[in-house]
Amino acid sequence: MTTKDTVEEQTAARRRGSVFERLAAFSYRHRWGAVLLWVALVAGITAASSAVGSGYHNDFSLPGTDSQQARTVLERHGAAQSGATVQIVVRDDDADGVRDAAVQRRVEALLGTVAGLPGVTGVRSPYEDGSAVSRDGMVGYATVTLAESAENVPREQVRKIVDTVEKASGDGLETAVGGDAVRGAEEGGGGAAEGAGILGALVILVFLFGSLVAASLPVITAVFAVAGSIGLIALASRLVTVADFTPPVMMLVGLGVGIDYALLVFSRYRGELLVGASPERATRAALDAAGRTVFFAGCTVIIALMGLVALGLGSLQGVALAVALTVLVTMAASLTLLPALLGVFGGRIARQVARRAERRATRNGRAEGAGWRRWVAGVQRRPGAALLVSLVALGALAAPAAGMRLGFADAGNDPAGTSSREAYDMLADGFGPGFNGPLVVVAEAGSPGGSGSSGHSGGSGAGASDVGDGMAAGAAVRDALDGVPGVAAVAGPFPVAGGGHASDGGAAADGGSAADGSVATVLVFPASAPQDEATSELVERLRSEVLPPVERASGADVLVGGPTAATEDFAATVADRMPLFVAIVVGLSALLLLVVFRSVLIPVKAALLNLVSIGAALGVITLVFQHGWFGVEEGPIEAFIPVMVFAIVFGLSMDYEVFLLSRIHEEWRRGKDHQAAVREGLATTGRVITAAAAIMIVVFAAFMMSDDRMLQQFGLGLAVAILLDAVVIRCLIVPAVMQVLGRRAWWLPSWLRRVLPKVELERH
């Protein structure tokens, strides 16, 4: 270290720097303490979460929808079961099918074995109910009742049932087990996608920095942040509703964002080393500049995720809070742990950076960023052509998103060869495609001259005049459904039993199954599969055309419920509330950009371009997963994918927007030459943006390896959005738009200039 460096550092230490610089200085000087503190925090959180255990569970209830009201009526009358059920499906294609005496003996023996397994409380044989055997006699199913709900039943108990049933196959008899509990037990344990993503990111970082030590620091920072976040959310899941698919989503976002943020800081650190700064001064300068960008970019991601709370979609709010916490912890790690690691390895990294810079200068003699300057100059010569080609391409990709159908994956989307998929296919073959997703029509009798809801205030039971009216209304529903296009079969009406729930006013307190006849259910089996568009149209037609006349004639409340109808309601609610969500996120993010860059047109440009890139990503998801491109199983897009992709991508896109525009703004303030400012801004950030985007693409795309359809859609959407944002938006559209706007890009009315607070992202 030179005397000049020492004097400058002492002078810098005497002046009061920004909070980011002071934080970096503290972490650097107390490097081992900071590292050990992070190790202790993560270890403590992990130990606590392991000891307490997680409480993840899904809650897709939507108050006010038909399906939720139907479920409420059934629960009020004690129809809800506490334990989950799974189906043991058997098929025999011989002449007598499953009714053959020898086959029946094998099936009964199998069911007897299953009845004695842990966690099983009851088994109903297909031979006890004629409707549990298909008309051709080839397929039958038994219903197994478990002691726990599908979310709480231990995996090993379900796996034991599946293994026992699979061993019974052979000699012409096919067996499989289906149900939500089975699907959960068959999900992969994970780890492969995360490992592949980390490995790919490490390879890119090694090529970028030419050093394994330097490349490891962003990865270490991200791993610490993700590990701490997962432990915190596991603890929080005991107190609030957090969906069971949250941990892999947190890993997906945390790894990408963590490496990305650390890379932005480390890149600035490297740049300071190249101009002769000591490791400590480079660390402080990097956090003083890039730390601001990381903080602002992280805040935009958190704001976007908090917009999901406005949707009010049950456990999706928990997912948003979990991912927002992940981003927050990642920011903290980038601003405290990374400076400490730079303090530990700074000397070695400084020597490697200097040697690599010397080799590059000796080899080609070109200034760093020369290629980016030539690229931007070419775009600036023909900005109209660059804009036209880019926008047409993005528009073509976004167009399929207009026809996106939302829903949820079911066993029909599970990988071939799984027990749940085999059971689904056998039931569809034997009983029709709609058997796997029946609609549950609930008819609740009303008071004389009133509706059902008003007649059962507080769920206290029907009056004497109502006894049996529910069954009469159910019979009317059955008659109305006869011959309706799209309905394959109707079963019922079935009386709903009381179960001694508190809301029943103490009825059937002995836990019996007495029914008062005020509520009846009718099962409707569509002619189409649960995920088919025809099934969605049938639900809408029943609610709007077929059942209202029955309500008017009987005075009963008639509601269409069941899992299939609930999926339709959830998808419709997401679609209805999406405009509000987009307006909140775009508005708040644009306001932040307005304050930071003190420009009216920059926030408008950023918002519009982010919307275009996200639309294109959703269009690609639609082509691949809804239309079955590249051999993917066709089906609807997971209902929460659009809002989650929008929230995360909109926030992440702001990383690059802020990182690039802050450098352009810095050059603009220095020389007032907008063309040179754009060239220099992209020349100094293009390499980092490309590397950061490549890392995020690798991390996100690695989740395509997962067996979970939701994670596949999520990973593909994020990877495509980041690819388009980094390549098309930042390298083509932004330089072209800035060239067209010229000096007007930084225009701000004088009255607004006086009102807005002054916030700096650059330090000069």
C-alpha cells in the first residue's frame, strides 16, 4: 500500500460517508466477527426450525365464491372429513374383469393387508358398492380412509400403502393408488435442480473473474442468505399460512437474486481495484456505489411482492411474504457478509485481478468495454430498425398469453409411471374422463318464503317445515341436469349427515351420522377431463343457466362446489384482480424511479418495457405448457404463476434497469452528452449485466429438471423473462429508446423538481 493510499483512506475515514460505506467499513474491519456472526445466525435458525418443525399448508379458500360457500355449508352440517382418502384402483382385462372370483379373492386379500397398515382407519371395498366397478367390469376402486389430512399424513405411511398395492400387481391384475396424499408422497426430494443451478452459476463466475476464489464469494453469500431465509420461513409457517411449495420457490429466487446482488457489488469492487485502490478502499467504494443499487433494486422486488397481498389469495400471501423475506435477507448478506468476505480474501483477489488485467492488456491491448461501445454505436445509428425488430419479436412471443387458461395441475399431469398417474388413467378409462373431477352440487333448503342461507342463521339447523326439503331440492337438481350437454352422469341426491360440530348447535353430539334432510349433495360427472376447457364452460353454464331456475322453483340455495369448481373460482379471481395488482406494482415502482432519476420519461419507459418482457415470458409458458410444445403434457397454467412471475420479474428487471441507468445518469451528469453517456453506461455495465443474467438464467432454468409442473413453469418463465430483458431490452431497446429521446430522457418539470426529494445512486 502506498503512502498516498494511506493518506486517502485516513481522509476518507475522517469524513462521514454514506450508511453503505460505513457498513462496509465496519464489516471489513471486523471481518471474522461478521463471518462468525452469520455462521452462528444461520446455524441457530436452522437448528431451531429443525427442532420446531415446519407447518406448511395450503389455503386456497376464497370467501364469496360459490365453491367456498358450498364447502362452508357442508362443514356447517358436519360433512367434512378429518382424514384424507386415497383410492386403490384395480384393473383386469380378462373376460369377467375384476368381478372374477379369483381376482376378487386377490383384491379382498390386498385390502385386508392395507387395512392393517399404520395410519389407515377404514377401507371400503369396490364389491360393497356396485358403482365402484365400471360398467364393463374391467376397473374398480376401493376407498381407503386415513387418520390424518392429506397435508399432515406422514409420507412413509402413504409410501407403505403404495408399495403394498404395487406388489399385488401381476398375472393380468393392474393396481395403483391415487389421491392428493399419494401425489405428495411421490414428489421428489429436490436438491438436483438447486445443485445444478449453483454449479452452473459457479462456472460462469469462474469464466468472468478467472478465479475460483473470486467466483465463490457471490455463491457463498447467496447460500447463506437462502439457508437463513428457509429456516425463518419454516418457523413462521407455524404462525401464519404458508403454502407447501414455498421452500423451492424461495431457493429459486434466493439463489438467483443472491448471486446477482453479490455480483453487482463484486463487479464494482473489481473496477475499483483496476484503478489502483487498495482492497479496503475498493470495498468501501463498491458498497457506497453498488450497495445503493442493490438496496434500491431489492426494495423494488419487495414492493412488487407486497403487491400480491392486495390480491387476498389465501396462502399466496404467505408465499409473497416468504419470498420478500428471502430478498431482504439476501440484501443484508450482500451488504454485510460480502464485505467481510472481501476483507478475508481481498489481498489474494487483488493480486489475481491485477495479473489478469496485465495479461489482457498484453494480449490484445484493447480497453475493457470496447466491444460494447461499438455495439451501442451501431444501435444508435439505426434506432428505428432496432426498435421495430425487437418490439415485433416480443409482441409475437406475448400474443399466446392472451389465450392463457389458468388452473391447477392434477394427477393427469404427473410423470408417466407414477402410481397417482396410473390410477388417474385407469379411472378415466373405466368411468370416463370426468370421473377424476366431479362437481359437487350442494342444495340447502330455505325457510318458508326465504332462501337457504337466511333460513339457517348460524347453522343451527332447519326448522321442522324444512326437514326433507334439501332432498327434494336435490332431486330437482338431478332432474335439471338430466340431458345437459357436457354432463356424462349424475349421482344422488345424497343427504348430508350431522357430525357434532360446534357450529351445528350440538346436533348429533354423539358423533353419529344422523341427517336432518335440509342439505343434499348431487355429484355431477362431466364428459370432459377436469382440466379441459369444456369443463370450465360446463361450470359456468350450470351456475348461470341450468341451476338458477331450480333455486327459484324450490326456494333452496344451490351451489356448485368441489375441487374442480374451486379451481375455476380461484383462476377467475386471479384474473379479475390482476389489473389492480399490476397497477399497484407498476405505479409504486415508477414512483421510485421518478424520485431516483428525476425524470418523467425514464419511469414510463421502464414500466412499459418490463410489461412487454413479462408478457413475452408468459406467452412462452403458454406455448410450452398449455399447447404442449416440445412434447410437454398439455394442461392449464398454474393459477398463481402469472402473478408470481410478474411480481418477481418486474422487481428483478429493475436490478438491471437501475444498474444500467445509474451509470448512464452518472455519465450524463458528467458530460451532458446523451449519446456518449449511453455508450459508456453500457460499456461499463454490459459485461456484468450479461454475466448476472446468464447466472440467473442457469439457476432458473435448472428448475426445469424438477418433476413438479409448477416449478417447471416458474423456472421457464423467469429464465425466459431474464433472457429477453438482458438481451433484447438492455442491449437493443434501451439504447435505441435513449437515442430517440435524446436530452428529453432526463426532462422533469421545474415544479416537480422542487417538490421531489433528492436521492443519489451514484457517488462522484
